Amino acid sequence: MDIEVRPIASEEYESFVRTTVAAFGGTYHPEELERERIEFEPGLSIAAFESRVPVGTAAGITFDLTVPGGFLPALAVTGVGVLPTHRSRGVLTALMRRQLDDAREAGTPLATLWSSEGPIYPRFGYGLASLHAALDVDTRHTAYSVPFTMRGRMRLLSEEEALKSFPDVYERVRDRQPGFLSRPAEWWSHRFFIPERQRQGYGDYFFALYEGDGPEGYVLYRTKHDWPDGLPGGTLDVEELVAATDQAYAALWRYCFDHDLMAKVTAELRPSFEPLLHLMQDPRRLRMRLADALWVRPVDVRTALEGRRYRSAGRLLLDVRDQFCRWNEGRFELEASGEGAFCRPTTSMPDLTLGATELGALYLGGTPAWALVRAGRISEERAGAAEEADSMFGWTPPPWCPHRF
Ligand SMILES: CC(C)(COP(=O)(O)OP(=O)(O)OC[C@H]1O[C@@H](n2cnc3c(N)ncnc32)[C@H](O)[C@@H]1OP(=O)(O)O)[C@@H](O)C(=O)NCCC(=O)NCCS
């Protein structure tokens, strides 16, 4: 079987999408083709062709990813799929090879993705960098543990108004929240669209804004009504709740919990450090479940390590193993101070030996090195080095990515 991997031409876009959909065992919806183009960046959507027919796909979009203390360009990987007729023949491996070679050549220091299944990407150097939480709350048990007074006001907006107000709030939070991605203007309308087949009994989105000293937070939500025995038993599903202030955070959740006719509030893609755990009198009522969220791959280890800030000053010697991207292999001396970080090759004995996958897991400051040592994924060559790594790499707030791509 001869397979050619290359970027697709724009006239190949439809067969590219059809291939991805078929790989997932989904149904192709031609009416969504144009809308989906937002995840198509010319040159970054690549396919594996057999006799000019696409049998595997991988798309990429470049974003600025918030990293601890700053931003770095990152390739957001999406649309990865290989037809069921061509599985286990190395097609995905060939796509990953091309994608990471191209990212390196373009000078993109990081790649990131959400994975359909956990075991797929670690072999390509992607490490589990952040978690997300799902909540399912009975609205009768949502008393707060501290007194709460609504100081500002809640306002329901039209979609047009939300398109103007939400991005400002998002930008304020994005500045210091590792795991947030830059959102171009057209991306917001994409975010507000619900395909008919994904409605599952829910209505249109509502757009609610909290205003204190100006817009401070928003919630994008929808509701589903239910009347068991004639009693109100609806569900309010939070699609995205972003708050730039503590007051906005408490007010937005209170607004959701106190909504008339809703017996339940559900949410996914919430941060693993959700402050609601401490705001609620009975945190168990959140029924919180954790799962993997962003996977991060350092494409260029030195640029990535120098491109973020560190919580404390320090010096670490890292022996990095990277079988898939050999250019990253070697020993590095990482020196961090208040001014920034320097990373240079060294021949000294390492403090930690770790793979690119583990470095990706540590990178956003949410995965502790000691846990990776305990799991047998990082080798601690000098006693105490993992603890030092944690005081350098750990970050507040821990990473959170509020949308799948
Ligand atoms: C996941 C998928 C892309 C793999 O494609 P593929 O061309 O069969 O993968 P490769 O042949 O290059 O396999 C590379 C390695 O990954 C392993 N692998 C592939 N899919 C895997 C999976 N779902 N779980 C665990 N391991 C997997 C293979 O066993 C192989 O390992 P080996 O070299 O040790 O044998 C393909 O099965 C698919 O399209 N699945 C449905 C859509 C999907 O989930 N896409 C991912 C979206 S994030």
C-alpha cells in the first residue's frame, strides 16, 4: 500500500471532512460543511492518500495558548481519523510524523489536543496536562457556605449583544488562565451554534451577563423542560461560565441554581479546581467527576521551557527522552528566576529523566512531578528533585480549557 501524506488542496476539503466523519463512524451533514471550515487552516489540514483517495486526516489550527505567565503559539490538533478499512497500518503514525515535522519547521513550540481515547497520543509525545470536571447538581442542595449578596446585576442578552460583551470577559480571564486559547471573532459565532442533532431536547442558548463595575462574567446555557407528575423537573445545562471576579463567579452560579422550574444544573468542561467545591455547603452534591482534558506536546523543548514563567526561582537538570521527535533529545539545564527562564544543553548529570510526554504533562503547571515519579513515569535521579520541580513548574491557577476542539 502506497500512502502519500500531504496538505489538502481547498477543493479536497469536502472529501477530507467526509473521511474524518467516516473514521468516527458518524453521519456526514453537508449543511455543516461551511461552518466546520473554521477548523480548516490552509496548509495545516493534512491527509493520507491512497491512490489519490483520502484514507486518513488530521487538521490543525494555530492559536495562542495561555501558559504560566504568558502566551505561546500552539498547534491545536483536531479532525484526526483513519478509515476503518485502513486501521493499524501506520496511517495515524504517518500523519503525526508530518504534522509535528511541519510544526517544528513553522517554529510552533507546542501542540495540543483533546483525545477521543486516552491511549492514542502518549506515544507521539502528548502528555496529560489538564483535567476537566463534570457536575450534576440537585438545585435543592445548593446553599453557599459563606454569606452571599448580589451586589451587581444579571442581564439576559441577545446573541448579538453577547458577541460584543462575552469576548471582553473571556480576554480578561485568558490573560492569566493557563489552558485558555485565543478566540478569533468568527470563532464566537461558531461557539454559539447548536447543530439540530445535538439539541437532545434542549432549547436555544441563553446568554446571561453579570455586571458589577462593567461586565465581569457570563454564562452560556440552555434548558430542557420536564414535568414528572406535573411537577417542575427541568435541567439547566451550563455550556460555558467564565468569571473575571469572585463576585461574578458566585453570582453566576447562584443565578443558575435559582432558575425557576429547574431541578438540576449540569455542566461539563469545568476546571478541576472548581471553587464551587468550597463555596457549596455540601460539596458532595456537585457529583463531580474528573476526566482528561488538554494533552500537550512540546514540539521544541527549549523554546517551550523558556516561553513560560516559573513559580519559584531554581535550577533543574533534565534528561529528556523523545523517540518520536529526536531533535528534542538531550540533557538540558533549566534556570528560572523572576526575570524569566533559560534552557541550555548540558553534559552534567541529570536531576530528572523524563520523556517529552511527561514534560508535556508538567508543562501547564497542573500535573505534579511527584505524581509522575510515583507512577513510574519520571525517574528522580537526585533525591528531592521532583519536589523542586513542583515548586518551579506548579502554577496558580492550574490549567483549564473550557472548550473542546
Ligand atoms: C485512532 C486512529 C486514528 C488510529 O489510527 P491508525 O492508523 O489505526 O493508527 P496506527 O496504525 O498509526 O497506530 C499507531 C499505534 O497506535 C495504536 N493505536 C491506534 N489506535 C489506538 C487506540 N484507539 N487505542 C490504543 N492504541 C491505539 C496502534 O496499536 C499502534 O501501536 P503499535 O505501533 O504499537 O502497534 C483510528 O483508529 C481512528 O480513526 N479511530 C476513530 C476516530 C478517532 O478516535 N480519532 C482520534 C480523535 S482524537
